[in-house]
Amino acid sequence: MTDLLDNPETTTVEAMLVRGEKLFNEAQIYFGHGTTNAWDEAVYLLSHVLDLPPDADRSLLGHPLSATQQSAVLALYKRRIEERIPAPYLTGRAWFCGLPFTVDQRVIIPRSPIAELVFNRFYPWCDQEPQRILDLCCGSGCIGIACAYAFEASDVVVSDISPEALSIAQLNIAEHELDSRVRAVQSDLFAGLAGETFDLIVSNPPYVDARDLAEMPDEYQHEPELALASGDDGLDFTRRLLREALEYLGEAGVLVVEVGNSWVALEKAFPKVPFLWLEFSEGDAGVFVLTKEQLSEHRESFF
């Protein structure tokens, strides 16, 4: 493996990608922060060095690489393998809903299946375009910013307890030139949003239980634990959210929350609540929908 990493003999894009695929498979790195296999991981890193768009034409595979380009790609391959740093942290760039976002280790890497809901404009749960949207536990702000693109007449608030995460969200708001419609607020749940109501609240909160957190691959150790861990069963934050969300939803408001593998614990904790678990094109992903009416009807269950 050392020779493959240290000797820049490859001359084409395709050969360099084959090289990366071999290295990553041999090193048994973990995929799950934007890619699912070694080839796509190699493409991600090489595309950054060559400044290629995600939809770059395959005709580029035969393109020759300079020694400088080869060295830069190999350096990223090496760090990816030896330090187990997820590729988006190495490049400082992640993609969500087809949009680019600045990321670093102050925020988790965007990868939520909620992207599919944004593409579909939350149909059929939002039968009218939401005027006010909240991205709760926003991290990089990717969900809220994507919603601002999907609903061009909406006002969006992105909130997070972490000032470090909000600094990244604010960078992304500025990069997408959405300062007039997207506002970043530091808030522990709804504490910084008193008196505000929203037509749509979307949240990808911390939901990893203690056992899963302890067993996660090394790549996850680079992400902020604050954005992942949520108590023994992964529901510490979600319980609070269910207790308080009703007050912050408008008349026909909708709550969309991702809880991942903790959906089993949530069903067990609240057996009478009619969580609607959504299906996605790539399988179930632990995302539920509740309306304001349902939250009101089952309010006693959350206390």
C-alpha cells in the first residue's frame, strides 16, 4: 500500500480512481458520509483536487494528470486512510439536495434522507406552501437552506445550540446569498425562539444511543458528539421536542423529525402516538411526521 500512496506514476483520471478504489478497499475504510463505496470516495476526493462538478462527464476519465495533481490526490487518499477523516472534512465541502455546503468538524456531515422530502416539497403533508420554516438542530444549515430554495416565498430560521455550528451555518447562508430570507439563531431547542410559530418544523437532532455511539466506526469520532449523542436510548432530545413543539407550530403546522435507528425505542416509549414513518427511495430511514393536531391530541403522552 505504501508504494501505491507514495509513488505518483499514474497518468490519467481513470487510473488514479482505480488506484484510490484499490487503496480504500484494502484499508477497509468506512463509507457513509456522502458515498457508499470505494470508487465514489475516490471520485469525491479527486474531483475536489481537479475542481470538477458532481456531474462531470465520463469523457474526463482519459484526461492526463500532472505530477502536482497526482501528488495532491494521493495526499488526500493517504489522510483518508491513515487518519480515517471523512472525505467532506478533507475537502471542506459537502453536497445536500444538489447544493454545495461548507463543512468542517464543527458540524456533522450532511447526509439526511430528509433531502428527498425537500426535493418533493414535503408533499402531501404541506398542501400549501409553508411561509415560515424552522430547521432545528441545523448544523451546517443545509436542510433550512435547501428548504429556502424549494419554497421561494418562505422565511427560514436555522437554529442550533452550538455557536460553532452556527458560524458554519452563517457562512453557508451568505454563500447562497440567502441573508434576506434565512436567519441563524442560537437556541437550546426552542429557548431562543420564544413567541415564534412555524408552518413546518424540520429536525435532524442528535439521536444516537449510548451503545451505538460506543460502537461507531472511527470516521464518526471526527464529528461533534453534541450532534450525535442523545442519552441511553437516543431519545433525550426527541422527548423534549415532542413535549414543546406544539406551542411553536402554526394552525396547520407539520413536524418532521429524523431519529434513525432510535425509531424502535420511540415506538416503545410512546405506543399510542400515531407516528407516520416515511418510506424513501433507498429504504426506510427513521423519519416521522406528526401534525399539530396529532401533537395536541396526544399531548399527555409526552409528559
